[in-house]
Amino acid sequence: MSKAAELANLIGNINAGGGGVNRNVLINGATNVCQRSTSVTGIGASASYFTADRWKFQVANTAGRFTATQDSSVPTGKGFANSIKFACTTADTSIASTEQFIFQQKLEGQNLQGFAKGTSEAKPFALSFYVKGNASATYVVALYDEDNGRYVGKTFSVTTDWTRVEITFPADTTGALDDDNASSLELWIWLHCGSTYKGGTLPLTWASYSNSNAAEGGDSFFDSTDRTFFITGLQLEVGQNPTEFEHEPVERTLAKCQRYYQRWQANTNYDSACTGSMYADTTWLGDFRLAPEMRAEPTFGADGTFKVNASGGDMNASSIVLNRATPQIMQIQCTTTDANRIGQAAFLRAGADSDAFLEFSAEL
């Protein structure tokens, strides 16, 4: 895109109520933050967040399997360092009706009020991203209004070279998005589906959601073990015209991601996680302060070997669970060996396990 065209698009979006800084409502569009993992194999049995933060793999009922990896292949000269690569490892050509594989992001309604959806002043949705694959293919990208059950989609093409997809979805004067911290709008990129989601007509303007219309016209990512798909530079903004991707400092992207998911990860054996005290002879309580504040009260998980260290030395820690939680602080409890140290200050740390972690999730 020339500088003149970029400026014209930005001015057009400003006139339409968008433009300026912080215009991308998607988080981690450059796929450079991966708190959980940079590579996961065997995906396909269940839906979850696996690699790039905020990007969920919605997979169901398929025999297909793939590996997702944070990759260094990127469009030349566009300022990106990372993409997410999907590589099919198990094909699925005998497709059951309810199969699906969607790459998606869910968005809080309070972050979408600038689109004025459901009002007479509703604004268009300008979407852009970069893609490539191992061969030519066609997939479907869509917006799903979760609050009102409305839907709009369009097909896009993938080639063996990096190409930029630019799509403008029309304004929708029907169905306002809730002004809260719950999921209101979802971006869906359909990469595979069964007959339940095909057979109708893909709605190019906003309409009530119908399964049979959802992914009509799209190919299957699982058609061959040679199949790959790369994506980066995802941006959704107010306006008639997609503008150049809005790069931001990585610490800002990380803070946005940590609103939904935070992970304490040991770097070496015996790294300290948080402080607390021995509440009873075999019970430790400690506080883990969340920064930034999370979207909602998070859930808690722990994996690996941990120890509690008091003045007398280490005690083995087991049954690490959540005791109390707010979006700002998590009180963690665990069971220790009995060393008669009630009342002593003590801290939770990894054992001889550099892979130990604690995780806190407030994902949509």
C-alpha cells in the first residue's frame, strides 16, 4: 500500500468515526506474545488456547490433528517478527457433519462501543491480516455478534506467498453490543467444517446466525498432511478501509494479554513464586498479586514440583489449590510435610523443576 493510499484510508476512517491510535480492537494481532507455549502438537481433540495469547483454537468432533507453532516466517518489510503456523499432521477426509476448526478471538463489549452497532450511527468493520499456505486454498472469515445472534462473513484466498487480506464488513444498525466485560463479538476464521455448517448461503451482510450458512464456500485445512497455514498482522478497526497494521510495544501487548491470562513460570530450579506463612503444621497460605488487574475473578492451575521454604528449610508441597480470589489477588493454599512450623513466614517456590508453573485465567 502506497503512503498516499494509506493516508487516504486513514482519513476516510477518521471521517467514519475511526482512525487514530489504539484503533485495533484485536489483541496480539502480531502473534508475538505466547505465554503458554510457542509450539504445541496433536491439537484437534479439544478446544483451548494453546500458543499465541488471546487466539483460541475452536476444534470439535474432528479426527484431524495439527501442530501450532510461533514461526519466524513473516511478510517482508512490514515490521513483523512472528506468525502462527498451523501444520496438518493427521488428515481428515471422511468429514462428520458437526466437525469444526475455527481460529478465533472473543472481544469484550465495552471495547467495541466505537462501532456504535445497533444504532442509526453504526460504523463499518474494517478487517485485515496477512496469510500464506503450502498451496492455494479458500477459507471463510466472519464476525459473530454473540449478544444478538447476528453474523456476517466473506471468503478469502490463500496462496504460497504472503498476501494481505482486506475486508470491510458493513455497519449493522440492528442489535447493540453490551457495554460490559463479557464476550460480545467474535472473529472467526473457518479452516475446516462438516455439512452442518455448509449448504446454505454465506451472509455478506449482517443476518441472523444460521449453522448452514456459517462457512459455505470454504475448503478444509485437514484435506492433506501437506497442508500448512500461516497468519499474522490481524487488525479489526472502525471504518470503511483497512489501514496499515498498528504496531505497539511488546510490553503493551503483554499487559493487554495478561488481563485474560497470567502465568508464573520457573526459569531454573527453586525459583520463588510468592510469599506467605504456615497457617497450620501442614498448611501454607500465600498471596499472589495479579498485575495488571484481570478481566474477572480468574481460575487457577498449577503444574510441576513445588516446595515451601520456611526458616527450617524446604518442605514438600502438594495439593496446590485456590483458597480465595479477586481480579487483583489470588490466595493459594497447599499441603506440606509436618515440620511444626506454624506461624512461620514461608514462601512457595519450584522444586528441582524448571518447568513448574502457576497459571491464572480469566479468558472469555
